[in-house]
Amino acid sequence: MDKLSREEVLHVAHLARISLTEEEIEKFRGELKVLMDDIDKIKNVKDVDDEIMYTPIDFNARLRDDVVGAMLSAKDATLNAPAKNGSFIEVPVMINE
């Protein structure tokens, strides 16, 4: 089979919550089939039973002890802040409505 059926493409479009024109349906019939074939190739890759090597060198990280040190005062912490309100640092609003 070199293409998916029209119904399969419409099902995928429904899952993705998109609407397609007739031209897009025909276009995606072939493109989705190629994608599905690639996924099948990945599924057929044989598993390796060897232990997975995360890094090629044997490295044991040495972590330092958690020691409580001297704390900055609110005045020192906000000393170089571009905008502040009392002891708080003001930042621009990052929410789009």
C-alpha cells in the first residue's frame, strides 16, 4: 500500500483537531504513509541486551557538602536590579492574552 485511506487521514486530522481541504487530504495520504513506514522501521530495531553505556568514561562526580552560608540581605540582593519595588525585583509580564 503506498497511501493511507481517506478515512485514516480524516481520523488523524480529527485527533489533531484540524480541518483539511480535499487537496490536503490527498497530499497527506502519501506523506502520512511515509511517516508510518518510518515508525514501523523504528519498531523493528532489535533491542541490545548489553548494559547501556551512558558515558564513555568512568567518572564519579564528587559533590560538595550542603553547608548553610551567610545570606544576602534584601537590600544587597536587589542592589543591581534594574527595577525594584521595596525588597522585590520587578520583572516584565510574560503572559499573552
